Amino acid sequence: MKKVERINVMMRYINNRAHFTISEIMREFNISRSTAIRDIREIEAMGMPLVAEVGRDGGYFVMNNSVLPTVRFTDNEIKALFIAFMATRNLQLPYLKSRQSLAEKLIGLISEAQQEDIVLLNQILLFEGTNPNNPDLLEQSDLPHPMLEKLIQTLLLDSYLLITINEEKEIRSYPIYLLHLYREKSIWLIEGFDLKEGKKQIFPVDNLTSVEPYPVNKRVSRKNILEKISKQEEVINLVLELGPQAIAQFKKYHPLKVSISYTNPYQTTAVLKTFINVNNSEELTEMTNWLLFLGGDIKVREMPEEILEGLQERLGLFCP
């Protein structure tokens, strides 16, 4: 029996008994005295409230009035959970109140030693977006747009939605088939197929005022939607070869729609292929800035003239 499996079985064995001894553990699991003692200490470190009895016939018993959860966590698993919570602060994620209550419950389940470790980690570790003057794990300072949770609850039931967007000059409603909900550059975005216009569109969640299921009798089949999307696939117009330094930059940040394919087993070279809408000035500027961010460790196979001109213009500002 592997150690992890043995520990789990031993915890159930202990929890079902009012009292047990080291000798009983040795016989039950066919292990040495030193192994039994190590396993019991590890179980105690995981938070099981064991009390040792002194004396020749002494042993252990589980502290009375203790409610033990079905799932137990190791020290490293507890740290992994709370570090994940810490790393997601100030990212405007949905279900923030649920995250807070989950953290409170986990803190209530772990031992005092584990709690002290978490407090120390919370003081020392800083992640992007963390306010070092207020690093409280339970502080709700990163509330997302109030419509985000409602949107998620709705799309889990139905991908055909009628969304209402507050645009600059008017409020408009769009019947969509939701393709993706994603977060990019601190903004939540809806990628949907516009059932009325027959094309993909991007909508910022921050502008969302209402969301509800779209009437069934007005829908287009998912098969037809995917067929239309496949016919509208953009033609690739940017192809780059990336070296190790450019790959390192790519891993730091890249637009969601851009991906790379490694060209050797060591993942030190790669090819990037994507489409850039040169008629969209905002996308053009963003991609120009990002290509500069990748640095000089790239080779151009194919690139739109508009991007090339933008790069030359930007580089000319630094190299008069």
C-alpha cells in the first residue's frame, strides 16, 4: 500500500475508534513502530485533533466534540490553495463572495500551525495587482462588474442569449450565440455570434445592462452557426519565427487569439501564425506595440504592410 493511500485509510481507521495504540496501528497496517509514529505525526500535522495518553498502556484518542471533514489536506496542499487565492486578488473575478467564504471555511478547518503559515505567506507574497498596504486575503477590493455572475449563471443554462449593451450614444440589444467569455487586459469580454448580423462580435461586459435567454423560435441551429463561422475564418496574414528570447516574451503576455507552435523538442524555436484586421485601428496599434514587446529575436515570414509601416515609424522615433 502506498504511503498516501495508507495515510488516508489510517485516518478513517482512527476516526472510527474512541482509542488506539501504536501497537494496534503496527498490526493493522503491517508497518514498523517508527513508520507508525511518523504516519501519526503526519496525520496530526494535517489537522486531525489527536490527544496522546501518557503511561504504559497509553495511546491516542480523537479529541471529543471535533467535527472532522471528509477531505483532509497536507501542508503543501493548504499552501497551494491559499497561494492560488492570493494570486487571484484584484483580478475582478466572479464569485468573489464565495471565494471569501471558502477561504474562511478552510481557515477554520486547518490547524493553528497551518494558519500561522498562511498568515506569514499573506504578508510576504505579493502578486501583480496586489496592494502591499492592504494584502488582506479576505478583503473584497476587487469586485467585478455586477452583471458578470448573472451572465455566467445564464450561459451555463443556455448559450443563446439576448444581451443589452450600453453603447456611447444608445442602448442596443443583440441576439447572440455565446462562443467564449474571457478576460484580457483587465477587461471581461463576450465573444458571440451575432444571430441577426450573421458574424462574430466582441462585447465588453462592463457595458452589459441585461442578459436573458433568447426565444427558442428565433434561434439558428448550432451546426449552421459553426458552418457560417468556418466560412468567415480570417486568412492568416502574419507569420513569424520566434527564438528563445521572443518565446520568453510571448509567455509573459500575448493576445488571447494568438498562439505559437514549437518547432523543436526543446521548445526554443516556434512559429506564430495569426490574422490581423488592418482596418481596425485599435487592433493595429495594439499588435504593433506587442510585436515591439516581443523584441528582436524574431524573423518575419509574412506581415501586412500596415504593420510593417507602423513598426518602422515607431522605431524611427527612437532611432533618428
